[in-house]
Amino acid sequence: MIINEVFQKGKLLIPTINLTPQLHKIIGIQTDVQRKLVLINELKGNENIYLSTSNLGEYERHTVRELLKFFIGISGCAYKVDFLIEKFGLEDIKHVKIKNVAYSRQMFIKLLRIYFATQSTIVLEEPYFYLDDSDRKILSELLDELCATKRLIVLASNLEDALISCHKIYRLDEQGLRQLDIADTEEQKEGVYEQPNLKLEKISTKKNEKIILFDPPEIDYIESLEGTIFVHVGGESYSCAMTLIELEKKLKSYGFFRCHRSYIVNLQKVREIITWTKNSYSLRLNAGKDSVVPLSRTKLQDLRDLLNI
């Protein structure tokens, strides 16, 4: 998938993007609404891409069962309609007209069109945004199934939606397109550390050529991105010259936890441990706009022990 650079008012909004989606690997692109809409516009008209957007219309006069039967008919799908109703968890509303179904479930039903798409690549805009947790899990399982035969790309405004099912996540912002480190592997041994007697009272960061100092309790989480450390506070990010290892050591006594090889989280800000699949976890925070971070499966038990759960 190639997208040429896009300028707005003389400013580079989107750099040249050359991604090669692979089978069994779902790609996520986390970006803001403006850039997301530009990406969608650039992808329109590509006959090899099925584009699933949030404003996609639906046949509201059909019942759920009638709509699935219609999709089976035009796509040549081999499955029976009753099998798909059970598979998608729609038994309770199968005879209800689409227009009378709750809005979140309408959005879920619209997303089911991807199951019948014939194109080799599927791009989904904010697939999880309007869904409740039960439909999110069904959709996550569906995407895992589809990625065996289709190339999937998820466009999302927040990290949580990308974390649910993506194997690779890229962040697209004013600094360009950068891959996030979300790989869930065994942590490397980083040596033995002895806690110093002196506790750090301030974390030094930098933004717009200004040095900004934060008290540890102010910090939501810390992220390593392509070799640069970012401290996240109240939805804003600030670069930091310290390494994750140094920050982990200095902040441990303040209730910070290395939840992933690329993330340190303030446990006082953790509100929820989310289990998407047996190998996929994340932490939801009482924090700013980007309030979800990945949790390594190798760290899950350590976290449980710390929190006594």
C-alpha cells in the first residue's frame, strides 16, 4: 500500500507511506482525526482495498437475518445464515429490523460486511469505537480469522483500539510515521539494581526547547518509541533524556511498574486490566486521551502479586 506525501497549507501532513501488509499480521495506524480522514480519502477508489468506514450506510428495513442472507447471496459465502448468526452472537436480535437495533449493535452489524469482502486488503476505520466489550471480543476473533486470508489495516485515533487486535502498530503524527514497540517477548535481564537511599523528587523532561519538571505522581505512563523516551502527563507527551531502565529504578518506590519492555505505568492511575485474548492484555488508566498501554503476558502475574488480586 503506497500513499504519496500530502501537504496542507504548505505543511507536510502525511509523509510518503509504503506499507506491505502481510497475512497473519494485522497492521494498526494510530493517528489524529485529520490525518485519518486524509488517509481514507487517499485510499478511496482502490479496487483492491475494501474500505470499512464509520459512515457506511446500511439496509435498515432488513432484519438482521435477512441482511446476512443477502450478504451470503451476493458474496457466494459457503456458510449457512443460522451458523453466522450464532458465530456473530446475534441470536437475540436476528428477527429485529436493523433500524430498531441499538446503535452500538448497528455499528457492529455494519462491520460484519468485511467478512464477505472479496478484496485482498481490508482497511477499517475505528472498528471498536462504538462497540460494547462483548462485540469487541467477537470482532477481535473475526479479525484474527480473516487475517489468515486477507491483509488487514486498522485506522484508529487511540491506542486502545489498535492494541486489541493489531500485531504491528504505527503512530502517524507531526513527526512522521513510526512503529511502536508492542512485541510481547520475554524481558531481557538488565542487571541487579540496589535501590539508593535518596529518592528522586522530580523527573526532568523537555518540550519546545523548555525544560519541564514533574513530580512522579503527576506522570501517567512512560513510553519508549524508536529510541526516544516520552513521559505522558494529562494527555500530553514530553521527551526525556533518561533511559527506561533508569526511570524504572528511580520511580519504583513511587508505585511505578514496568508493564512492558517499552512501557512503565503509574499503578495509581490504573483503573482496569483488560483481557482481549489469552495472549493479549492492556491497562486502562484514569488519565488523558491516550489512556491505554500494553501489558506483557510475562508481567501479568507480577502485576497481580503487586496489587494482591
